[in-house]
Amino acid sequence: MTIQDTQTRLQPELITQIEHKIFYLQKLESAIKDNRIAQVYQLLDLKKNHQDIDKKDEVNVAENLSTMLIDIKEKIATFLAPELVNYFAETFNFLTLEKIIDDPIHYDVYLGDWWDHRKIGILNVLSVSIVINDVIISEIIATAKLSEGETLNTNQIQETNKIISGLEAFLFDNTKRSLELQVIEDQLSEITSSKSGLFGRSDKTTREALEKKQELLIATQKRIPEVQQKLTKQKNELLILEKDDALRQLELQAILKHYENVPVFVTALNNIYDSYVIQLG
Amino acid sequence: MHDFKTQLYSKQLKSDLKLFNRWQILIDALSVTDNMSELLEILQKILVFDMHEAEMIRLVNDYWFPTTHWVTVAFAKCANVASLSQTEIVLPQAQKVAELHFSEWPNATFRFMKAPLAAGGYYLEETSQNLRVLYWDMNRKRFYLDTQQFSKLVQTQAIQLAGLDALSIFQKRLSAIGAQLVEEEYDVVLPGIDGQKQSNLLMTEKKIPIEILDSLFVVAAKQQFILKRMQDEHNGVEITIGDVSLKLIQRDTNGGYEQWTYDIIDSNKEVTIYTLLQQLPFFYHWYTNHLKVVGLKDKREVFVD
């Protein structure tokens, strides 16, 4: 078989494939031109629209075709984003979307609009899908199961508060210790000035007892900077625990204001492609 | 033994009488004047008046009063002119300094104390808890609010009991006195007391550590208030309390650095930061716990303990 024969044999298939690509690009061009957003999504990812596709092969073809768009994906995302962001804001008004710098395809999804709100996922504008942070969701689900007034960190908070009280009491007692030390110093100097003439042996015993007490008090006082440091550390830990609890409570309240329970909310997030494309018509 | 010169005796007596005549004229002028610049002038003359120049005539101790007393009397005049709410001067039994009673705060009493400063000046303070309200320096023409102690004062029981209207009346009174003193070329710094000026109130520190905002978030959440991220062009956070918003904003200054500030948004322009400190215990505790960072910036250098 000559080279020409081989070429002639392959030509129809190749031409068909090129025609597929041209046809695909023409359809996409037309959809973008006419602002037919739903169709744009179908063309970008036909896997999600099986009802429009009769043969499995075509899905694969389409997958291959969409790889042609790799170099303009970001521009397509910029084109599609406003409509999706609007839909998102209306449907999930307690979630906040934030653009990711230099990445028009993805948006960070935050729960709530409060201070230090947590990122619960990342929205892909091209696939209209959210990668959900399962850790956060499971925390919220666990919080929902607690009885009123209870939080995930209740026990740890109680423990930390106990430690803080102990450390504060130690620091508070320092004034008492300073006074006691002063008294001991006065007593010692009194004994020294009496030149042990008056009480003889008992002076020595008293002095030793006082010196021992003095040593102990001084050693305790030396621990103050360390205790202060520990106190600061414990207070910071308490703040973190309380903040995590506060965030989870707010998150749960926000979800339950809109959904029956947390799993229903998660399902809604997972079904965002369907709900979005359906409403596009 | 030396000669008794009747003429000399008479001369000294005349000089003493003249001195006391000047004193009487000053006190009389103080009692009748309604004019601020005149009042300030009289007060300054009273403060430098040296009764001990008199050699022969002496005041009975009961009728001698220290300078703080006369400052109190003069301030009461300013306070009365500045508000429809009465200010009374009361001289407690066996005391040398009159006390002030502002009728909006019937359970609180105020007095002036000498400031322990080389520059001189006087502090107005509440008597039961010794909480300072302001510093008044007649020589260098300075009139400053002690924002730290005033914020504590508004949380005391006596002031709490009197309620919001009383606080509002008192703040307006101080603002009005301040406005009059500005006309007398005083440097007046009364941060946060004017309901009309609740924007861009500077915090003591330019930067707030994240942990301090975290703690505001936590204490607010415990009381069902939500510390929200600001939605506008500013970097900051806000809490909505009914119709009022408390905003903590990180602003760029002309000097090229950032400065945290408070803005209180109230359409009626009545609510001040002190109103919120009085009404929101969680905000007050957070504020006083981090006073050196988030306290309102004031003329700290004149407030010495």
C-alpha cells in the first residue's frame, strides 16, 4: 500500500473529526453570541446533559472537543461568571462568593458575612460545581445534634477556664506573698539585730524556719513570669475555642434559617448544576 | 522696744483693705457674670490672687477656700449656661471644696482636683469612684476629656440608673462648654461625646491585632450580636444594634499609614460611643479589656494617676 493509499483511507475519518470540531466551535460561537448560557454549559460538559445526548461516543467526542478550549477557558469563565454569581447570590443569600486572584474559573465560597467567616468550598464556574469542605460540614452537623447551650468545645472550654482561674489566683496571691516576704525579712533582721543573746538556741531554730519559708516564697515568686506567659497562652486558647464554637453556631443558624437540616443544604449545593441550568431554561 | 508709728499702721491697714476690696470685687464679678471670656478672666485673677499679701487682716478659716473651690464655682457657671438642666454647687459640711451636682445625674457628685502636673490645671472627677471626666488648664487654655475614665464612669451604677437621656444631656452640656471655650481660643479635645461627630473617632493604637477583633466577635456572638465584615469599600467590621451601626474601620491616612477608627451611624445623631458603652455590657467589657489599644485616642499626656 502506497503512502497515498494510506492517506486516502484515513482522509474521511480525519475530515469527519475536523468537521466535528468546526461544528462544535460554531455551535459554541453561536451560543455565546446569542447569550444562550444553558447551551454554552451543555457544550462545555456534555456529560451532565445526558438527556440531550443519544450516544455515549458523542460524550467522549464532546469531551475531546472541549479540550480545544483550554487556552480560552478563563475567558469563557469570565463570560459565564456574572450570571452564575447572580443566581448564587439569590439562591444562597447567606453564602458569600469571593473571587480568587488570577483565577477567573474558581470562586471561594464562604458561609455567612460575619467576621472571619469560614470557607466551605470552591465553586467552579465552568463545571458549576462546588468542592465542599467536608470537615466544616461535619462539624456543623455535629453541632446540630447537640442539646441547647452545649457546644463542641464545651468540655475544653470548662477545662481551660479552670486552668485560667488557677493561674489568676496564683497571680492574685502575689500581693499576699510579697507582704509575707516583707514580714519574714523584718523578722530576720530583728533576730540578727538581737545578736542571739536573748533567746539563744530558739533563735537559731526560728531563723532556720523563717529562712526556709523565705526561700520557698522567693522560689514561688520567681515563677510569676512563667505563670503570666501560661495565662496568656491559655487565654488565647480559650479565645480560639470560643471563636470556633461561635462560628459553628452562626453557621448552623444561617443554614437552618433556609433549609430543613444540614444534609438538605449540602444536597442543594451538590445539585447546583442541575438547579442552575434548569432555571436558565 | 521700738516706736509705734500710727501712720504706718494706718497705711498697712489701708493696703490690706484695698486688697480685700479687690477680692470682693472679683468674687462679686464672678457671681454676676454670664459672659464666658469675662468669667475666664475673673477666674484666672482669682487663681493668682494671694490673700497672704494682707499683713494685718486675716480671713477666718471658715471663709477661706482653695483654688479648686473657685474653679468649681466658675465651672458651675459655665455648666449652667451650657444646659437647661441645672447645675448646683453644694458645700459639704466641714469641707473646703464645693461639689457639683448636675441635675441629670442626681446620684452622682463631682469636684475639681489639682492636676499633679508642672503645667498645672485641674481635673473634674466624680467623687464616689474618683473617676476623671476632664482636664481644665486655664493658663495654657486646654480643655480635654479623659476618654478612658469617662467610659468607666458611664457604666457606674449612679450613671446607669439615670439612663440614656441623662447621658445625652451631660454630653451635650460638655460639648456646649467646649464650643464656648473654642471661641476663647482654647484647645478643646472631647473625643466621642458629640452625637453629630461620631465618624472617624481614632483609636489609641493605629493597628488592632486580629485576636482583639476575634474577641469582639466572640463576646458579641454570646449576646446574639453579629460582628460582620463590612460590605462597602472600607476594610473593617460592624455590628448592627437596632437602628444603629457600630463600625470599626481601618482607614488610610494622609501620612500613608493605616489607622483604626470608630464610626457610629445613627440617623437621629443622638447615639454616641459612650451611649453604646453604657448600653452594651459586652462592648464595654471588650473596650475596657483592650483599652490601651481600642480606647479612644485622647490627650493622655495630661492624665496622670
